Amino acid sequence: MKTIGLISDTHGYLDERTFNHFANCDEVWHAGDLGSIKIVEQLESFKPTRIVFGNIDNAEIRARTQENLHFEIEGFQVWMTHIGGAPPRYNPQVMPGLRAGAPDLFICGHSHILRVIRDPALNNMLYINPGAAGREGFHKFRTLLRFNLHEGIISQMEVIELGKRGAIS
């Protein structure tokens, strides 16, 4: 079993409480728009990480991360990217890949909208967007997700609220 901490859209601000919430996680995944190389370094020194860059990320961050990650973990095929769209309106750049072989989990950020939904049109793929953890954007609350993966079963998914968008912890 693996416990995953999922975060996105930090935009240069990483709430220190994230480390407490993800203390028991095996891995931390960041779905882009980190906003600072410092966040990459903090997460990498904390836990094993999987990170994709977002549209605001500079060349230094892009050199250390990837635009798309495709991997297998605990019986799940996972695709993580930053700008993925949302069911049924996916980003036109990812749609051919989704039609060719939808992963079990499609993870993205960008919208700042927390959403977890199955897409029956794509082999019941689970779409996951953790919302935004940073202080910039139009979201009202800063959020994280934490969940378990084990032999093809996802369980104990939790939404963690870090407070209002502009609030400093």
C-alpha cells in the first residue's frame, strides 16, 4: 500500500502545515504551477516526489521536472499533467492520448477547482484535481488531497483544507 499526498498550484507558497498533513505519505505528487524552485527542493528533501511543471513555471523548474508523467503504482496506470481539462472537456493536447488508452488515474491541476470524478466515457477513469494550495488565484479555499493506493484499489481519500486563499498560516 502507498499513501499519496497530492498538491497543485502552490504559486510560490507552500503552507508549512503541508508537511504535517503529508507526514505519513509514502510519496508526494505535485500537479504543476509550483512557482518557485524552492518548493521543488523542499518537497524532494521531504519525501519521494513526482512533479510536473505548470504554465507559470520557469526554465529552472522545467529543467528539473516534466510536462507529463506516465507511471504505474500499486496496480494503477497514472498520467499526471498540469493542464488536463476536466471531464468531458479535456485539453485537446491530451485527448488523443486519453482516447488511445485512458489511464486508471488522470491527475491534473491548473483550474484551481477541487474535483474527483469518474469518466465512464474513458473506461471509468478517475479524474483527480486537488484544487489549489497557494494563495494566488480565484479559488476560495486552499486544498490538498491524501489517499491510499493498494493493488488497484483507491481508498481513504481525504480533502484537507488549509484555510482561505489569502490567509497566511
